Amino acid sequence: MKLTSSLESPSSGWFKANCDGAVNPLNENTAVGEVIRNEYGSWCFGFSKNIGRCSVLSAELWATYVTLESVLNHGIRNVELESDNLEVVNILNRSSNTMASSLLVHDTLQLISRPWNVKIRHIPRYKNGIGDRLAKISRDLPSAYMSFDNPPLEVPEELYHDSSGLEGSYAS
């Protein structure tokens, strides 16, 4: 399935990874989600994974770690990772010392330093609707992990918002 996006397409030979973490404010159940698209905007794969309970910042860091691990395991060596959490982007681009002693930050930076090409960029939340929706799919399911070779039924509204560049209203 071809997904158009208002986001800048990656360069030839590069993949785009959009990831997000979602925390349910009522019970702190947390999940992460990702979508990987090729240089033409076509869906390659995605997932949603319940990771238990943690803070919003930790959820966003887990989303980047799990996404990078997934991309690397799929043999992709050139990836542009996009997150709607500026603090996480700054941490991983080493322009912030927040959580510098965190094992999760250390492990994520170790993944990034492997022999491959990773660019980490911040995007506005309204341009990360697919990652947000994928994270929310498994947030309240016990120990859920779902992988998607094609966009799941829960995503079409976010496809419209991501491709139009319009701000969507995403329920928490």
C-alpha cells in the first residue's frame, strides 16, 4: 500500500521510521508503536508492543530503542528515525544530558553507534499519527505484541492526517 506523506521523503536507499510511545493516564499502561516506510512512502512493516508501565519520557525512549532494534534486525542500514518528542531527539542527538546515566539511553546510543546510518529528527505530533495510533493499539492489552506487514484497520484516519499535513485530533 502506498502511503503519501507531507513529511520529507528519505533519500534514495533510505527508510523512514516513525515511532511513538503512549501512556494511558488512567492506569499508566504503556505501549510503543512504529511504522517503517521505504523511499517511495510504501509501508514496509510496523508493530505495536505493550511494555508495561513507565513515564512518558521512558515510553518515548523505549519507542526509539525498540524501533531501531527492529529496523536493524530487518537488515535496514540507512534509516531516518522521526519522533514527536523533542526531549528524546535531543538526548539521542547528544544535545541534552537528561537521563545521561540511564541504561536505556546508553543502550539506544550503542545501537545508533553500530556500523549503519541513522538520522534522528523531531517532527510535530500531528505528523506522527500513524506511530501514535500503532502505540495505542496494544497499550491496554496484557503483554501484547502485534506486527503488521500491512497497515491495520485502526490506521486509515491517521493516514489522511499524516498525508494532508492537517492537525488531527487524537484521543488519548
